Amino acid sequence: MFIVPLNNTITPLNTPSQIGSSEKAQGGNNNSENVGGFLDIFRESYDAAAEAQRISEEDSIKVMTGEIDDPAQIAINAQKAALSLQTFVSLKNTAVDAYKEMMQIQI
């Protein structure tokens, strides 16, 4: 069996902690270098889910205190929160499944 040597064209992957520390060292998020990274997508999805949940909780408090301006908007915000949470969980599950598949790859 003959093994072909690899060139130095393969770059190692950074761990999430290394990515966060390199962004801080560079003074923020450098979009020209890190366009569409999975970590950015995951963070945006989490932030959107958290924000939708916060808005839905505020609406629930308004319903309890009787400060309702538009009942339809409260229902819409509740559905947005549920949908953004489902999207985030689906993204997380897809990432975990991909990780499991990668770990099963034999080198």
C-alpha cells in the first residue's frame, strides 16, 4: 500500500474559543475574512431566538396587566418566538448530526 504525502494546503480548523479570541484580538468581526462562518450563523440564530422569546415574555406580561394594544400582534410575536426556537433547535441538531458523522469517518 502506497500513501501519498499531503501538501501543506490543508489548514487546521480553529476551535470556537480560538475564533472568539482571534476576533477580539483583531478588534471585532472581520467580515472580509470570516464571511458566513457557521459560528456566526449559530450565534445569529441564538440571538434571534432569545430576542423573540424576550418580546413574547414582555407581551405575556402586558396581557396579564391589561396593557394590550393589539392582541393580534401578541399572537404573531408568540408564533415568531416558537418558530425561531424551532429553527435554532433544528440548526443545533443538524450540527450535532454532522459532528457525529465526521467522528465516524475513518482516516
